[in-house]
Amino acid sequence: MPHDFMPGLAGVPAATSSISDVDGQRGILEYRGVRVETLCSESSYLETAYLLLFGHLPSPREFQQWTTDVTHHRRIKFRIIDLLKCLPESGHPMDALQAAVAALGMFYPGRNVKDVENNYWSTVRLVAKLPTIVAAWARLRHGDDPIVPRDDLEFSENFFYMLTESVAPPVWGEIFDDCLILHAEHTMNASTFTGLVTASTLADPYTVVASSIGALKGPLHGGANEEVVVMLREIGTPDKARLHVEHALRNKKKLMGFGHRVYKVKDPRATVLQELCRRLFKECGSSPLYEVALEVEAAAGATLNGKGIYPNVDFYSGIIYDKMGVDVDLFTPLFAMARVSGWLAHWLEQLRENKLFRPDQIYSGEHNRPYVPIDQR
Ligand code: CMC
């Protein structure tokens, strides 16, 4: 058996998949063969989620059914709200989200993952309820009551309504929806792989998604979007960006929101996010963070671009959320709300030809070591 060890499984295929594809040299991302830029200009998050989950763009009838199903499953049980109320309000929203999603599985037991209909409803519930959980936690931790979702509002509009109890300007809903599309799926990343490993044990989908949420939280993955805004705020003004970047790189510190295992050019999602930033600023005035970010990108580029390190999806997304008044520690939960459709698409794909993940290791320890009794050590 070959034993070429690839740290971080870099370049090692873990599955065959027809869900999405990245061309890291040319900066192209496709969902089911459709360019992500096209989906942002033509589609909606819910339609894109359908495409990812079921492999084709829905017919008008399919789309109506899917939208109705998701809309009717947005509410969460009062016991899930009670559970959130019991968590420490200073806790990270990703931990609250993970706990609530794991608990959902106790209310909707779907242990038989061979049941196609049950799998459909689990998918509907998870896509529908994650935003409600995120918004409920965002309010509960400040002592406010959660807001019941409104069926007459579209997916993204409803999220802002549940967060603020007011209907955001339509352009916010459109921009936010595009952000969700951009974050919905990204081939075999750490959280998707985590979900696949869990799925391969035939665990229920709530457990699959809860495990993916755990992996997404880390700063090398989805947690980077939060760290970027913290960094930009710390820098404060564009004139201080160069010094900050040079100091960080000299001290071998990684710049959050830069670099990618697959992209060796600028992440196409970062480019679209910049367009969305500009669109938002036209409506609501500019953001000082954006000016700082541009300077950071220019300053970092001088050293990092030669190594194939450019801004990734996490670099500009937080600036949009910040402008929309979303708390910085909610940025990664927003990522999860979007990515749940990608995770579930991989879960469904894994179930079709499941094989338990059980990789090998290269043992680097000792053999035949004597046991020394405790009083002789
Ligand atoms: N800033 C400075 N140097 C970097 C960065 C960065 N952001 N990313 C990679 N490098 C350097 C790294 O120091 C190393 O240099 P050297 O060869 O001189 O030691 C080289 O590039 C290779 O780095 P690596 O970490 O071994 O490469 P990787 O393929 O494992 O990196 C990464 C992928 C995303 C973990 C990494 O680029 C990183 O840590 N970036 C910052 C965190 C971040 O923005 N994560 C979000 C990733 S994209 C969206 C998502 O998944 O959420």
C-alpha cells in the first residue's frame, strides 16, 4: 500500500463530486457547472441552494414548492429558544449555533438516512432554521425576545427582520442574498470534509451539520472573516495599513483573509464581494474599513502575490456585514447559514455511494516498550 503522507491531505482527493468546482489557477468557481458570478447576478440564495442540493435549476413549480417548504419551516421550537437562553451570553454565537443544531436532531429524529423523504425534510429544516437560530441568539444575548419569522418576506429580508424587527432596504436583501450565494459551497474544504466524515458513519444530518459548524469556526477557515474586521479596526486608518502589514509579515504572522489552499490568484468571490461593497456604499455611504482594506490588499500584494497569496472570500465579506450593522462575532454564523446547503448537498451525495472514512496513518512511535511500574519511574 502506498504511504505518501500529504500534510493536511493537500491535493489528495477525498471524494468524487459533481457539486462544485474550483479552478485555482484561473480563479473560477462553479456550482453544478454554473459560474458563481452568474448565480449572483441571475439567481437567489434559495434557488442556488436547490441547484446545489438537487443538481439542476428548479422548474417554476419545483421552485415554488421548495420556497414554500423552506418558508414554512423557519420557526424554531420554544425549547430550542429555551436552550439558547441557558447558554452564557458571552459565549461565541458559533458555539450556540452548533449546540442548537445538534439539539434539533433530538426533535426531528431522522436516524434512517436511507429514507429519501425524511432526508428531504431534514434538508428543508436545516436550510430554513439556521437563520432563525442565528437571529434568535443575536437578540437573546442582549436580553431581547427573538422575533418570529415572517412568511411574506424572502429568505434574506426575513433574516434581517428577525435580527432587527424592521424590514431592511430592498438593496440590503439583494446584496446579502448574493453574499449567501458566494458562501454556499466550495468543494472539499475543511468543514465539508468534516461533514462527510460524519456522514460516512451514517449519522443523522443534524449531527453532520453540527460537526461542520465546529470545523468552520476556526480562524484558518470561516472564522477568518471575523478576524479580518478586528484587524481592519485595529489598523484604523489607511495610512497605517502598510506599516501594519510589513510588521505582521516580518514577524511571520499570517494576514487573515489572505491565502487559499486551492486559489493561486485572487479568489473570484472576493472580487464579487468588492463589487457588492461598492453597491452598498452607493446606497448607504462608504465604510472607513473598506479604505483600510484596499490599502492592506495593496501593501500585502507586494510581498504575497508572488507566492500566490491573494485576498480570499473572508477578506471583504465582513465589511459588508459591518456596514449592515451585524455584530462581528455573527459573521461566521452567517457563513454557516449559507454553507449549510453545500454541506447537505455533499451529505446527500455521500449517502448515494457511502463508504466509511477510515484513513490510514504512518505510525512514528515506538514498539515493544517495556511497562515500568509507577514506583520505579
Ligand atoms: N498571510 C501571510 N502568509 C501566508 C498566508 C497569509 N494569510 N497564508 C499563507 N501564507 C504563507 C505561509 O506563511 C507559508 O509561508 P512559508 O512557505 O514561507 O512558510 C506559505 O504561505 C504556505 O502557507 P500554508 O499555511 O502552509 O498554506 P495552506 O495551503 O495551508 O494555506 C490557509 C491555506 C487558508 C490555511 C492560509 O492561507 C491561511 O492561514 N490564511 C489565513 C486564514 C484565512 O484567511 N483563512 C480563510 C481561508 S478561505 C475561506 C475559508 O475557508 O473560510
